[in-house]
Amino acid sequence: MKNGIKNSVKFSRERNFSLPALPFCLLLLVMPLPVYASDIATAQRHYFAGQYAQALPYFIEAVAQQPDDPMRNYFMGMTHFKLKQYEAAKNVFEKVVKLKPDYELARLQLARAYYETGDYAWANVHLMHLQDIHTKEFQKSDFAMIQAVAEWRDDVATKTIASPGVPSPLVQKEDRTPPEIAVLRPETTRGLQSVRYETGILIEGFVRDASPLMWVRINGENVNFDESGRFSKNWFLNIGSNTIKIMASDIYLNTAETSLVIDKKITTLPKIPAEGISGPAAGAKDAPRRYGVVIGIGNYQDRKIPSLRYTVADARAMYEVLTDPRYGFLTPANVRLLIDREASTRNIRTLFDTWLKDKVRAKDAVIIYFAGHGAPEAGRTYWVTHDADIENLYGTAISNDSLSEMLNGIASKTVIVFLDSCYSAATVNRGWHTRSLIEKDPFKDFKGEGRVVITSSNGKQLSLEIQAYGHGVFTYHLIQGLMGKADQDRDGYIILDEIWDYVKSNVKDTARQFGVHQTPIIDGRHSSGILLSKYPQK
């Protein structure tokens, strides 16, 4: 088992979970759209052919079908801009940045639209919002955006100062008062450090300001807020002391911040024999059971889909550690392993809609692992199954929306999903690889206490694979953690809190050694103490 973990991997698996600025446009050029999305497909064919007048009515219809899709709105705004309909473009881009505040390219186009309508002050405000882009982790293709930001800032400054009677926003602000931040949850006592045992907490509050808000951030991550300035975010605590910094800025870049410290304790399990908690084989008839689905796809029926070298090895290693009595609590009878052609759309759907739905009760626990290609299409993201047709993902693959519905159909209150999915169209012949991501929240409708999704990296970073490991960095450290390295309190058991801390820390450190920024992401809510594995103590 341990030797299997150390043999060969070379691919970099990325998750399709956060709409990128520039690379996404390139993906759309090479990935045909499904039959159901004829409006968006026709619109984009006209758009990329430079036929903007013909493209516009199709974009309008496509947006009417999915009004909250940032990508569709963005391209409609760009079409208005190409037709020099700047007021219409401005309105659309305003909507896009409201839907997705960290969509930098849309904000840049919004600044351009303000510039073209002669509203230089507001153009500058949005460009100022992008001024921190130099400090962000970005892909090489984003250098074009950075250069564009610099050029537009210089142009706006020149135009503003040269305009008679127009005060320069670069040297004069209309509002110098910072916002006021009020935190409603979690409740804290002044001067005392809060102690929590649950891993997921809800951070909720509101921001007041005389001017419109530009952004609200928690530990540097943009958080959505409504028109009244109210915000909320599920947040995961690391074991130990957690400093949570909440910041807010208005359009004049007046900023305010507040912080709170929460100490996360872990639940130490009682020293009982492993068989006492290993499932129904050793317990009573009504004891909680554990079920698993492990999927690894390296070869695809559609020859246009590139093969993956190490996803099958990842899945087999995950299956082995979950069912190995030294480490796992799952029996082989309660785990389904689907490799390559076994991982067809029909088989996967049958597992979720029939096998898990019929077997699993509320008191049972489910672990799901997926390693394989993912792909974006018409505003949706998909698990690319073995028999998927890359030209018709809607009709042949499984969308994350469908997966959310299937997961919500499982009665279990404890469902843990691990995703190590590749969205790259090709590989490079070198010892390690990277790939970009598409969308941050893979299962936005898959919510509830005890339901957690952990993905290999976030929506604006690259994921890494190292040939010497024989696995993706994420899966390698996940398996090592389950085999005992994640056990912080050395009690012989590994709980979800410990796995999360171990995987996040080690993936970041390993990636940094190769000059890559990679941070796994966790989403969902659960209480402390969800048991994942054990290991033999010497």
C-alpha cells in the first residue's frame, strides 16, 4: 500500500470551480457547447467571428435563460461594448461585478465603459479597485490584464487632469470617512478569546457607509454583501488559534477593519477498540454504517479527451486505505470502486440515485472521492465520465448541479466529498505540471450540517502533481494523513478537522517548493469529531 503511494504521478489536477478572467475565453474557443444551449453557442460563434450585431440578440436570449450566469452576462456586455453601446455595456458589467465581486476582467471592462461615457471619476474608482492585482496569485495570461490596468490608469489620469472643471479623483476624495463594521456572529466577549469545538462557524455582520461599498473581505477573501451592507460567510477554523480579520472598503478606498480570535479545540475520541466503531460487522444491527464511492478515470471513450496518467492510481490508493482494516472503517462490501470504463454516466448515476439512496440512512456516513477530468460548458461545470462526449457534455456527462441534487437525495447527515479533478486540455512533458481552475463552489446547493466538500485547490490557483509522488499532491497528502500523519493529538484516530489541517498545510508547503501557490478549499458545515480513519500505534 505504502509503496503504491510512492510510485508515479505527473499530472496536475485542477478543479473546475471559479470563473477565471482571461483563460475561460480561450476554453470556450475549443470546447463546443451543448445542443440545449443553442442561443449561447450561436452567440459566441458570431462574437468570435466579429459579427457583434448578429451575436447580440442571441446573448440577450441566453442571459434571459440564465440571468445570474456571470459568463453569459460578461459576453453580452462585451458585445454591447464592441458595438459602442457603452451605457448598455456599463449596466451589464455593473451586474456582473455584483454577481461576482472578484471578477477582475469584468471590473476592468466596467472601468472602460465608464471611461467611454466620459465618467472618468468612476472609471478611476474601479481601476483603483484593481490596484492590488500585483499582489495576487495569478497565471501568466493575467499579465495582459495587469498591463491593461496600468495603461488605463495612466490614460484616465491624463484625461481627468486635462478636463477643465473636473476635479481629479486621483488627488481629491469626496468621502474620507471609513466604513463601520459590526459583527453579529459569532458572538464574542470583549477581551476574551472564544473557544469552539465545531469546525465550521457562521460569520455574519453588516457594514455601514455613506458611500457605496466596494468590497468586504474576510482574511483577504471577497465576501458577497447585499444593498444594505449585510454579509455572511461559512468559515472553517483550523485547530488552534484562529485570527479572523474582516475588512471593508468604499468606492473612495476608505477602509476599515476589525478582527476576532477563536481558539479551535479538537474532540479527542475515547480509547476504545477499533472494532467498536468500525461498523455493523462488529456492532449491533442498528449501528451506524459507512459507505463509500471512489471514482478514478484515466482513459476516455472519446479520443478528443486527453488521457490522465495517475487518476486511476489515486483512486485505487484511496480505495485501499479506506478498506484496509489497519486504517479504514469501511468494508469492501460497502464501497464501490469505479475505474475507467466502469465509471460511465449511467453507472455513476445508478450508484448515487439507487445504491446510496436505498442503502444509506440518516445515521450513516458517506465518503465520496473523484479523480478525473472536469470541464466547463455554457456556465456549468461537469464531471467528465468515461463515456462522455466532449461536444455534448450536457447530454453525456454529469453536471455539478445534478450531483448536488443526487447528494441531497442521500439520507445521511454526514457526507464528505474529496475532489481531485483535472480541467486541463493538455499536458506538458516535464516532471511536474500545473493547471488552472474554473469555479470556486462546486456544489452550491449541496449544503447542510455534516456535508462537506474538500477540493484540491481554489478557484484562482494552480494544482500540482509531482512525478516522484506517483499521485497528485493533494491526493498524496490526503492518503498520508489518513494513514496516521494527520493525527495531531496522537490518540490513534484521524478526524476530519485533523485531515483538513494536515492536507491544507502540506499541500501549500509542497507546492511552494516548486514555485506554485496551491491552497485546498473546504466548504460546508460540520461539528467536530467526524471520524475518517485510524492507524496502528506502535
